Amino acid sequence: MLEMINVSKRVGNELHIDNVSLKFERGSLNVLLGPTLAGKTSLMRLMAGLDRPSSGDIQVDGKSVLGMQVRHRNVAMVYQQFINYPGFSVYDNIASPMRLAGVDTAKLDKRVREAADLLRLTEYLDRMPLQLSGGQQQRTAIARALVKQADLVLLDEPLANLDYKLREELRVELPKIFAQTGAILLYATTEPHEALLLGGQSATLHQGKVTQFGKTIDVYNNPQSLTTAQTFSDPPFNTVALTKQGGELRFGNANVANIPQKINALNDGDYTAAVRPHHLSLAPSEKHSVAVQAEVGTSEITGSETFVHVNANGNRWVVLTHGVHRVNPGEQITLYVDPASLYLFDHQQSLVHAPEQYAQG
Amino acid sequence: MAKIKLNQLAHSYYPNPGSDEDYALKSMDYDWDDGGAYALLGPSGCGKTTLLNIISGLLQPSKGRIEFDDVDVTQRTPEERNIAQVFQFPVIYDTMTVAQNLAFPLHNRGVEAQEVERRVADMLETLELSAKADRRAQGLTADEKQKISLGRGLVRYDVNAILFDEPLTVIDPQMKWQLRTKLKELHQRFKHTMIYVTHDQTEALTFADKVVVMFEGEVVQIGTPEELFERPSHTFVGYFIGSPGMNILPCAIDGAAAIVDGHRIPLGFHYNPPAKAKLELGVRPEFVRFAKNTEYGVPVSIERVDDVGRHRIAKVHLGQHSINVLLAEGEPVPSYNIAVVCDPIRSGVYANDHRIEGQALKEASAW
Amino acid sequence: MVAKTVNQRAWFLVLPVLFIVALNAIIPLMTVVNYSIQDTFSPGVFFFEGTKWYQEVLSSSRFHSALGRQFLFTAIILAIEIPLGVAVALAMPRTGPWVSVCLVLMALPLLIPWNVVGAMWNIFALPDIGLLGYGLNWLGFDYNYTQQPVAAWFTVVLMDVWHWTSLVVLLAYAGLSSIPDAYYQAAKIDGAGRFAVFRYIQLPKMKRVLIIALLLRFMDSFMIYTEPFVLTGGGPGNSTTFLSIDLVKAAIGEFNLGIAAAMSILYFLMTLLVCWVFYTLMMRGEDET
């Protein structure tokens, strides 16, 4: 078990990591999700022991590892850039951590071949890294991390420089490959979609702070703050400031009378409502009962879905609907909101209401 | 703004190319409309960047001609072709301010000072960078830098085409949305011919009117996002577009049905496939669903169900083959009589990787 | 927490270096400081003189003219070598087999010991037998560096340019090689001319290495001794007597230890000061990012 206790990292005047406490179990898959410069790499460097925290403690199985050198920590790391020894063949690249550890030749050979087999590198073992495609180079780096049998495997946006489709494949394979080793797996990404596909647990990061940590799908469904909600949504959340008064919600010049009971139970006052793009509809239905007027900015058609970017009462919103819908820029349209799909955040941006279907119990 | 014509165009990086294998770009003939938004989509090494560089004039093709508005520009430099290009990594002039960066291409072309000032101010407004006009460009964020790169093309009102080489690679997801819609807006406003190279299907599909799918130096399909999604003409297009990609299952054809692993899957058309061809059934995860209660379906076993937020992906097995099924949010996963149904109209048949057409049935059965 | 001491142990590894630096630089420097504030007539007998030597040095016209020559020489050297080095680097091929040929050719002068360079040019420039000297006279120039101050200066400068421009070339070339292709392509598309490419892309991207080149060349040329000593010996007259040569004359030739020590300290402080000023001026604006 790896535990970070109130860890902060200050560089010069900047606080790169702000009082982070996290706990990772053996054999778990954990995603660090956040935009560039949110602190994902800084956090990984601290865990690996490449940097020392300015304050706080990092413990493995209850014992502090702050003074322990990186090479004694049994950590493997894979970076966004494809980092291999350019002068070594793929075989020697994969073997390198075991050579350093003094593993005997027979065992080394067996493990290299197993790893190569798992990562489909067997036929390239004699090649040099630069003769390989990007995907193969990254597989080599991953195989090297794998044979190390590390207790902690840090993957820092490992697929960011790969083709979209290759990413899809490796994304499915990676957790499976490492699951057998019992290592703590950490995976940093900027993409919410990637976090969801990986599953496991997720920690959302924003300006050096961990804003939430929990089961990935729960963090997605129940973001405890607006910041987490925005970090964990792609396309972005649609937000609007509204006022609850009596049994009504008011925003702009719209009034919603028929509101879910849970919302009705909240105190009167100002809230920020957020709704996911795919919970908006271009056509009314039993559920989508609240009409909102909006002006179309642009629309994007992917073939299976349409993204309509609109200006709704001064808010930039995006609607994601199934199928192909052609709307023209500047056109006035009516959107329909399902009040049951609303998230509400109070003035401190903390979650006060999540849609019923995600309610935790 | 110009119509772009590729005439017998081919390129090899070898000095004396012999076989087809030596060509990074195999012979192609295409006309691209004036004012269109095109995306070149494909995996790395498919030749999309080679093609882009040939259009921009950074690379001379080994064979064939390239024409802008029926004028042969094959021998012309990028400057003479009057195009603009946005690169993967933002290119900005570090020592200049944002405004000076935008003015640079105009100064180089001897546009008079007053006009430069007017256009730069207008462009700063358009790109929402007015507040940072006098800041040094060096300290800006990646998406702002990319906007400047784009702006340097747009200030020259008369550019023939604007080319993009994976421009969103270094941009965070949240900003990608903004930049992409900005691009779309600018296209609608200025009506430039735009060509956008990417390996990311979402970017390609959302940006382009027409997507050019490339594979191993060849164009495998040109079509609207809708066409590529609904009727991929090649198994590669089916696989490459869509996330997850199309389910492709080896099959035999019996008139208006595909036989997969001994199971009959009804189709919307009657097919006469060529003899001895490799036959496959292609159906997108979006067009496969679980059979309702007593409905007839192909029996499968469920391997896993992944919740990815706005939908779930069920991975099921049909004998040796695995099939992805897309489930809408809240749609239940069956626990008994587990079988799947394919939309007969949207299931395609592929012979040696190419889509074949069938004859419409008298009563097309909806699913 | 026990493990903490493991890291501290690394400091012990620095000790040998500290020791060597102390032996090399600090102790001799302290000796010099010692000499510069005292007078001595016989070994072991010292009188405290305060700032007398400094005052004497600073008011001596001989020091003034040596210092003037030194600054003039350094200024000429920098004015020629930096632009010339950049120009050569720009002209060098970026890819292909000629790259390594050029790099080796450029590195050659840097590999020759300084006194050998002086001796080579001493012969090369002789008006009667040297290729350069004879050639110039044959072309109708009246050239004799052993007698004419101008010819002596010309030869010393030419020799230094020959010897050290390659250093600037190599540094500038390294800077140029690190510029991604996209920058050149973008500039082409923006319609930038050759000069604009240099001014707005190459120069800003070379800035850091050029600062290093400038500092190195300043320090080296400001402290130049061996080559002019071998070539002209500071002559004719005192025309090529730079600070270092003057210093050695004072210390060894005339055994004026107090004067020489004070000169050394002043020399050292000047070099340090100019380097610092250069560096801060040129690094200003770098922090904005």
C-alpha cells in the first residue's frame, strides 16, 4: 500500500502540489486526471522518489520512504515520449532492468520473451528502437517497465503520442498486463474519456490539489465540486446560474415549476446548475420538459452524433444528440432539459444535488 | 481561395522508385472544392502528411501535377502558392508581441501600415486575443499560440487554402473544444478552403465537410462523416472510424442473410458475392442491440460491460468472434436469453475488404 | 528518518573538489592579495602598505595604456569573431556527409596549443620567408610586423580570429541545429525573407549559445598572453603590450611584486565585473516566460 500524507511540493514561489493525501492499494488501477500543469507529473515524481516533498510524508506499507533512493524503491515509469536506449536492441532494452538487478541469464531470457510475447514484440526483438513505429517503441518501454516487476508502476500519459486507434488497443491491454503483477498502477491522462475507459479509481487534479478520489465511474457521476465536474467532462459541462424560490427554479426568463422532490427540499437561494451535453435534447419528451431558447453557434456532425454549440441566455452550451441534425449558425432553436438530470452546486461550488439515477446508496 | 486538383499525383521518398511499395503516396486523381473543409484522416505512415506537404509546396511530388483553380502550381514555392499552414507544435516568433506576430506576414508582403493595423486589430478581435495584443507571444499558453499561428494565415485575406497538420496535438481536451468550434466559425465566416490532417477521428469528423480516409499511401474513401459512418466502403474505414470501431465478422452469404459461426443474421439486401472472395459482415456497435425477451437473436455470451459515462460498451462473444454492443445510458443488460440483433439495413457485406452492394428487398425489415 | 543521513553523505564526495579548488584558486589568490597590500625587500620581511600599490597602479599611465590596448583588442576580436562565427555557422550544411567534414575542419584550430599557434604565425607572417608576410609585400603592401605597430596589431588580430572563430561557429551551429523545421516552413509561408528568418527565428533561438560564446571569447581575449607573447613579445615598442604581458613584465622582468599583485587583483575584478554586466544585460528578458 502506498500512502501520501498531506504532501506538498513548493518550487520557488509556486506551489506545485498542495496538501495531497491519497492511498493506493496493491494491485489497484488508479487514474490521475487533470489538464496540463495540474500536477500529475509532479505527483508521480514525488511517488517515484525523483523529488522530495516540501512537507508531508510518503509511506509504503506504513513506513516512510522519503529517505530511500529511487533505485532502491522498485518503481517503473513510462513517459509520454518514447524513451528507450537507442543503442540497445529491443531485447536488450527489455532486459536492461534485470541486468542491473543481476538476474541470472536463463531467468532473464524467459522473462524478456514472456514480456515480448505479451506486448507483441517477439518478431522485433533484434531490431533497434529507432527502426520501430511509435507504437512499438512505446510497447518496448512498457515491456521494460513490466519485467522490472515493480511494486509501483507510473504511466505518465503513455499513449498521448500514439495514433488514436493504437491508443484504443493499448488502453485495453495495459491494465490487463499489469493486473497480473500485483503492482500499484498509476496512469496520468488529460482525457476524461480515457479515464472512463480505464475504469479503476480516479483522482481528479486541479492546480496541484486533488479535488476528488474514488471509483472512476462514481467520480464521474457524482462530482463533489464544480471543479471536479468540469475536469471530468468532455465535452464540457453546461452550466447556468439559477435561483430556487419556493417550488420553482428560475434562470434567465425561464421558470421551472415541476422540479424533482430532492431539489425541492433544498433551501431557497442561488445555485449553479450543470447538465451534461447528452442530457439535453433538441426535441421535447416526457422527460425533457423544460424548454430553453438558444442561438446556434456552430454544429459538428460526427456521422453518428451531432454536437450543437449554442448560446443560451449568454451561456456557452453544447448539446450532444444522436444521429445527424442539421442546424444553421444564427438559427434560434429550443432545447429541452430533463430536470431530473440536473446537478446543483452551491455558492461554494460544492455539490448539493446529483441526478437521482446516480445517487449513491 | 481555390479549387485544388490532384492530377496523377504520386510521391516516393526514394530517388528511383520501382514497385508500388516504394511509393509513400500512390497515384491519385481528385478535385477538391473551393471553400470546402477537408480532413485527411489515417494512421501514422499512411501518407497524409506527405500529401499535405505536397499541397503546401514544402515537398515536390515525384509524379503528377497539382493545380489551384486550374493553374499548375507543382513547381511553385509555398509562398508563391499563397497558402497558410498551422503546424503540430505552435510556431510563433518569440521576440515579437502577439500583434507583431499577426502583422508579420503582412509586413513581409509590403501591405501598407494603416491596412496592417486595421487587419491585425480585426484579427485580434476575431481570435479573442485583443487583451493580449502587446504581450510577448513567448509566454502564452499552447492554445493561444496555435490561435496566433492560425491568425497569421487568416490576416492574409486572399490565401488560397489553410492547411492544418495535427494542430490540436498539444492542446488540453477542454481547450480543444473551444479551438475546434472557433475553427469551424472561422471557416463559415471566411469560406477558405481548409485541409486538416489528423489521426483523430473525432477531430476529422467534426471539422470536415468531407473526410479523406487514407491507408498505406492510398485514399480508401472520401465522404461526409455521415457516409463514412453509415456506409464505410472499406473494412479499414469501418475499423478506423467509430469508437469502438465496426464489428467485422468473417461470414458466408446466403442471399439476404449472413452466416456467422453457423448462425443466420438477416440482412436488408440480397447479395451475390464474387466467388472465392474473403467475405465479412460489418456492423457498427451502435447498430447491434440485445434481443428483447422472446425476440429472435444470435445467442452470445457477455465477457464484460464497461461504463464509459454516457453509454456502456458490452463486449460479447459469438463463438470465436467478439462483438461490441453499445448500450444507451440506463439501458438494461439482459440476464437470460442473451442474444443480439443487428440492424439489417445498416449491416454491410465486404468482399476482400471492399463493400459490395446488394439488391433491395421488397419488404425491408426494420429492426 | 534514519535513511536521511544516507543523502547527506553525498557532501563528503564534494570535499576533494573543494580541496582542489582551494589549492588552485583561493590560496594563490590570497597570496596575491597579501603581496598587493605589503612591501618586501628580503624574504620573510614585510611592511604593510595599505592601498599604496593600488593607487600607484591606477595612476600610472603605463597601466592606462595597457588597459586601453586590452579593451581595444577585445572589442575588435568580439566585433569580428561573433558575426563571422554566426555567418560561417549559417553557411554550413545542415544535413549530409559534408556536415562532419565541416565540423572536423572547424575543430582543428581549437586543438592546437597556444604557444604553437604563436610560433606558427610568427613564421607565417615574417616578411622575408613567411607565406603571409612575403605575399603581402609581393602584392605591394609595406608589411613588417616586427617594426610597424599597425602590422603587428593586424597580425595579432588575424591570428586570434583564425584560432578562435571556430569556437563561435561550433556553438552557433549547435544553436541552429536545435531549431525545428516547422519554424523555417512557417517563415517561408509567412513570406519572410532571408534576413527576417535570421532576425526573428535564428537569432532569438541562438541567443543562449551566443551569450556563452561571447562570455568565453571575452574572458579568453581579455586575458590573452601566450600567442602575442610568442608572436611579438609585446612589441614593436609597447604597441602590443596587453595587460597580461605588462603584468608579467612588472612581476618577472622588473620584480615589482607589489605593483604586479595589485594589477592582478584589479585585472581579476575587472574581468569578473565585465562578465557579470554582460551576463545580466543579456539574460534580461529571458525570465519573462
